Amino acid sequence: MSDPQKLTVLLTGGAGVLGEALIDRLADDHHLICLTRKSRILHPKVQTIQGDICLPRLGLTEATHDRLLSQVDWVIHAAAITRLDGEIDQIFSVNYQGTEQVVRFVQQAGVPLYHISTAFTHPCEYADGVQTETPYEVAKRQAEALVRTSGIDVSIFRPSIIIGDANSGRMPNFQGFHMTMGLMMSGFLPIVPCPEEGHVDLIARDVAAQAIANALQRRLIGEDYYLTSGSGALKLTGLLDLMCQSMHSQAAPFTRPRCMAPDVYERLVRPVFLPALSENVRAALGRAHQLCRYASLIKPLPSSLADLLTPEQWAARNVGRELLLSLNHLAPKLGALTRMLRQPAPASASVLSEALQ
């Protein structure tokens, strides 16, 4: 028999990196219903419904849709395409039009919405020469405007770059940041087009999920929250120090990547050396260079974590330790990354590094 005191929460994106962590934080204390398109969610306390946020009625039959409207007390919308190099039409379809369908459901149900966005919709100050904003940023900013003008009760949560769990570094699948770190650790990215003093804002996925769960427990609604490290964010030099430490602990050969101003890199390196690299390596470096935009922050992002976490949870945070654990979790998988690029060794990248000495 269900507990009438528990909220019934509809979660989209439950199979994602953050969504999985949200399930771990919410399933015990809420009736949790996950809307999934293809991915399977195997959790004994979670009800799954197959649907599609990009379709009318969330891709559900009329009967299932109406039943869900009557059941749900709260919606958490975490589904999104996070690949910076994804197809523009697909990014817009999921990240904006999908949000339109979720908002329509929330309006019909008359319930509050937690909308998961990104901290990089914030007006950030970047180093000169960084790549322009990505379609991902644009679609997320448009989706925020949509939910804010829809007349619903909503809070927007803006996580920064998500890394593995705070106490283990575990990541169910590696996203853009981990792929970029892997390229650097493998020697494929000897030049990093970011200033040494650029801020890199990272948030452990379970810490972000805990902050959202705490907000839900307190029934917070109406404000926007930054799930970021804020003034505690690492600088790029600190990130590279931890990378050296991780590789040393693995007894793996490693050459510390060299930082270069983004405008110098774009003017001197990209047009001269990148065309000589293999197609796979060029594509991987292109994705990495897009992400380097977010490691070129001149000023730290705002942060709401101190307001959302308990004093004990806040005191337990250590961004450097969390990143080191994520790097240690990634290091044994570098061979798989090299095989994915179909390169026996990063020889061409070594040539690039030597030429720029």
C-alpha cells in the first residue's frame, strides 16, 4: 500500500548521468516515475513509463497520459542532449521542444517543475579567443526563457561540469569533460587552448543530485539555483597538477599538457597542425576544444550549494579530491579511448607538441 505522505515525482532523463544519481537520492522517500524513451532503468523502487518528451502527450497514450496527470505531484525535467557537437536540429528538438512538451504537461497537471539547465546560460566572462557559444548553450537558454514565461511554478537548477561521484569518482558513462581529460592523459591533447589561470567549475554528480533532493524535501520553488563550486572552483593549473598526480599513481607515462591563450591557438596552431592529423583525432580534438571554452572562465560562477546542502554535506565537499577520484576512475580506461580513436600511439600529437616548444 502506497504512503500518502510521499510525493509522486515524474522524472525525465533518469537514465542519464545526473538522472541516475537523482534516482538514488529520491527513490526511498518518493513515489518515483521515470519517463524513458529507450533506456532501461532497473531499480526496484522506480516505476518506468516508455514515452518521448519530443512528442505530444510525451509520447503516451491518451489513457496513460491522463492517468499520469492525476498521479503526479512534482516534475523534475533532466532529459537533455549534452553533446556540444551534436546535430543542431536534434539538440533543439530535445532541449527546447522537449521542454515545451514537459511544460505543457506541467500546466495541465497544475504541479511545480524543477527544470535542469546548465550554469553556462549565465552571462560568463571568458578569456579572449574562446570558441563562440555552442548550440547546447543556446537551446538551454531558450528553454529557460520558455519555462520562466509559461505561468507555472518553477525553479531552475544550473549545474556546471558534472564529474563522478564525490567519494568514488564513479561515472556510469563518460561525457565530454571526461573524454577531454582522457585525450590529455593519453597524450592526444598536448596543447590546451585555455589560460593557465582560467577557472574550471566542476560538480560531483551525487552532490548536484543531493542539492536537488534537499530542495524538493524543503518544497523550494520559484528561485534559480547554481549547482557549482563557485569561488571554490579549481584553476586550470590545479586541474593539471591533479592529472599529473593521478597518472603518477598509476605509474603511467605522462607529459603535462601545455596551456596556450585561446586566441593564439586559433591563429597559429589550429590552421597549421590540425589538418595533418587523422580524421578521428581531428574530430575528438574538435570536441575537446569546444569544451575548453568552459575552462577559460575569467571569473568564478555564482553558487547556491551552501544554501541547498546541509552544513555536514557542505563541509564534506573537496573539489580537488573529487576531481582526483574521477581522474583515477578514468585512468584505467585510457586504452579503450586510444582504441576508439584507432591510433596505436599519439605520434602526431607528439609532433605537434615538439614543434611548439
